[in-house]
Amino acid sequence: MKKVCTICARGESKGLPGKNIKHLLGKPLIGYSIEQALHSGLFEKVYVSTDNPEIAKVAETYGAIVPFLRPDELSQDETPKVDAINHLIDIVELNGEFYDIIVDLDATSPLRDIDDIIRTLSYLDDTTDVVITGYKSNKNPYFNMVEVDNIGFASLSKKADKLFHTRQSSPIVYAMNASIYAWKRANLKQGLWYNKNIRIYEMPLERSIDIDTPIDWKLVEILMCEKLRCING
């Protein structure tokens, strides 16, 4: 089955301006995801969807294909990422390229391993529409996550037949880390939650940090240093 990798990277970021090409240990952030996709050997091509010429230039330097600059209407804060992916795949198909599986790597999740990509894809079997990635959450809607009603009173987000008095005794829940998404082509148009058969590939917390703030950046920098030290002995 033919597989393509997409990486989406907007130029504007309110939490950490310029983060997609900001240097992390001497390499632009987006460079890590592009290299992981290329070095995995899984994909026919690696495409980057961006609205920013500087990001496009860096992405091409690292070996990705940037066939166009994404239009403004698909580059807003509220734009679902899957809309940008669909836009990219639609244009690729108009140019005569067709793929069975689309894998999206988040540009702000550099701590993933290539093995995480391989194992996520292994979950996309005949009975599965989409695979997402996440980790066991330390916040639990059965125990310590609440919602506030319209008169200001709090209650647990998820009700159960009994109260759970510790997080450890509560049902396991996962936090999505947005690191990897894998769709069958037929299911991409439906986005994510309109698909019925969704599996999750569990990643450890230390590979699940998505950079959105300066604090996230510092944490990833520390963890990346440790990771590279281990790899290099």
C-alpha cells in the first residue's frame, strides 16, 4: 500500500512565535519530523503544508516537498489541521498521485521515535479507520477533572456508578499527544471523530510533549539532550 507523510506548519504561533523553524539544539524544529519521516523509509513522499515562505524554504532544505503555500483561509487559529491535510491531498491527487494511507506528523512533537511511526502504522489494520497517539493521562475525568455549570458550581466531568477516591483506581484514560495520525485514504475526508473505528497507540510521556509554550520548549530541550546523549553513548 502506498503511504504519504504530511507535516503541517503555520507561520503564526501565539504561544511561541516562529517555533516551527526555531532552532532546537542547532536544528530547526520542523527538521526533526522531516528527518524522521524520510529516515523511516515508509513513505513515497514527504509533504509540508505551510503558509510561510521561510518555513517552506527550511522544509525543502531538509528534503520535504512544498508544492504550494497554503491559502490564508486554511491558516487561521481555528482551522482544523485535517482541513489542511485534505487540501494538500486533494491537490496531490489532481497532479496524478494517489495514496492508500496518509500519515501526519506534528511538527512540534520532535521527541517521537521512528519506531513510534512504524508501530502506529501497524495498528491500521483491516478493521481500523484511523490511528491516533497518546499517553496515560495523569488527570482523570472520573477523579480530578471537573466542569462548571451555568451557575458556577463544579462537578466531575465524567459520571460513574461509584465514586473513585484515587486516580490509580479510576478507569484508565488517555491524553492525545497529537504526535502521529494515520488514516486510510477513504476515511480522511471524515476527519477524526466522525470515523467509528479509532485505535490509539500508546507512547510514554517523555516522548509525548507537544511544544506550544516556552515552558514546553525548555522541557523538550532537556529531554532531547538526554535522548541524544543516550543515542551517542
